[in-house]
Amino acid sequence: MTPLIQTTKTDVSQDIRYPSAHAQITTLLLEIAPGGQTGRHMHPVPSASYVLEGEVTIELDNHRQLTYRAGQAFVGAVQAWRNAFNRGTIWAKVLVMFVGREGQPRTIFPQVVHLGRGQRGIPRSESREHTGY
């Protein structure tokens, strides 16, 4: 066996904390086309990722950018808004493992409230889990 990553901190130096009740582990394959992105989102649970192919750049709301290439592993920040981009020329494929509570969403996307004509929408966060991510 070859260890890919072993850490007690996320990629932004947060301590990793596990859920206190009915833990659930979810592993999935994230694929982003060249020039594509995931859209702005956050993860309310710890996640560990391994880039299988290509590269991804995680851009955090504080404008910090973290780039990971094939063969690199990382533990993503929890409760931090971000967007993941594929600025490369081939598909990015990332194996992602989430450790959360049963029934808890893995991913949260921001929602915008649309009001009547002439009124401004108010951004708000709503727990809306993206299919497969």
C-alpha cells in the first residue's frame, strides 16, 4: 500500500472533526471538462480528494487559489465557499470521499431569491445537494 495523504488538518489548516452521530462515508468520482467548473459551493463535512487525471484549481472566497495535479491528494476546507476549475486541456477526474452524518448534505450551493420586477434579489445559502456531488 502507498499512503496518499495522512493529516489532521484541511488544506486551509482547519482541524478535521468527525460527526457525532450515525457517520456516513460517501465516495464519488468528480469529472470536470476542460475549461469547466463546479460552480460556487461549500462542503459542511470533511472531504478527502485524490486527483486521478488532469488538474483542478480550487478558488476560495478569499481569492486564495490551490492547484492540485494528477497524483496529488488533499483534504478540503469545511464550511468555506469555493469553486473548482479545470483550466487544463484534458478532463479532470477526482476521487472524493466525504465523511458526514447520515442524511446530511455533502455539498451546499448558494441560492438567489428572485423578487418582483424592480426589486433586488437577496443571496442566501440553502442546503441543495447537487446530484452526485
